[in-house]
Amino acid sequence: MDFEDILNWRRVDDRLSLSGQPSEAQLRLLAEAGVTDVINLGPHDNKGALEDEPGVVAAAGMVYHYIPVDFEAPSAADYAEFTALMAALQNKRVHLHCIYNARVTAFMLRYARDGLGGGKVAEAEARMDGIWRPGGVWARFLGDTENEVQPNRYAGYDY
């Protein structure tokens, strides 16, 4: 099942999908489609975050995992927690999201580059490029020294 109505929704493979913030109804639909675990990289206090996402996810019968990544300071500790969680959930159907699918696509690109999963690097780059092109701290997080001096750029706005 595809969920193009969810903000910046992308499918990685038959067990992993990515997006911006799903609504309560969309989370219930994900559960009905067989998703067992939801990972949220967006802090609960971000504009657009659900008031009680952990409760909504639990009520839908899924397991909620929360790694609040500060958009201004993604860290090695955040990434280490993410990679450990992804390894623990490798046999589950997972939906990974943040607010816009910027954090998520950057994490998934680094994950692919590190050879840990998430498909081919070119596919991860294409998923991210369809949403944004990181600059500053996010370029640094990705090891992209050329773009560290650039601002974050967003598809449809900046390119």
C-alpha cells in the first residue's frame, strides 16, 4: 500500500517507508497496512508534531520509538542510537518519520553510505534530493564538506 497523501512519503522497500509527520488517521492506516514500529526523529515540540503521538501509535497497535534530533545540531549520539535501533528492527515493518522528512532522508543517506542498509546510496540520494539539499550542520553530518557553507535548500523553493 502506498501513502502519497502523507507529507513527503517515500518507500525504501517492502518493510521500510519514510515521511514527514503523519496525521493520527494516517498512523492508523499505516498500522492497518502492517507497520509494526514507528520511529520519530522529530522533537515533540516542533511545529506540526502530534500532541500525543506515542499514545496514538500505541492505540493503533504499533511500537513507538523516539529519537528527538535537534535540527540545528544533529549529533553522532543521535546517529548511533538510530543505527542501533534500525539493527534491532531489521525484521520488522517500520515507518520512519520526522516533521518534513529532512532529518530522516539525511539519516538514511548516511546509513546507506555506511553500508548499514536502506538501499543503494544513489537511491537514498535521490530520495533526499526530492525533498532537500542539506547545507551547514547537515552537510557536515553527511560528510559533505563542499556544501557546509551552503544553506539548506528545499525542492520546489530553492531548486
